[in-house]
Amino acid sequence: MPRYCVNKNAQSGTRDHEVHVWDCEHGPDEWNKLDLGNFPSCHGAMAKAKLLYPTADGCYYCSRECHTS
């Protein structure tokens, strides 16, 4: 199962906190990653991220199923 993280910093334009597969090349720097754990898909990771950041959104590149904006 993939390991997911959420960016602690919001995107400048959308203010979304993006959810990424841990080793996504478009993911945040190590110090801006918050570990969400392992999930079979981005949907579980998104649910957990939204508890912390209601504006969480999936990465266009690694979590496209969960990308909305």
C-alpha cells in the first residue's frame, strides 16, 4: 500500500493542502510533509487529511482520482 502525506503549507493560489504519495516528485520538502500513513488509495488519505485541513486536495500527478481543483 502506498504511503501518503499532506503538505503542511497551503498552495498559494487555491489555498489547498495537497495530498501526495510519499515519494511524489511534485510533493513538499521533507520538513513540510505530514505523514498520513498507508492507504490502498488516495481516498482514505484524503479523508484523514480533511480532518486536519478541510481544504485538502489530491495531487494532480500522484493522486489524480482525488484531485478536484
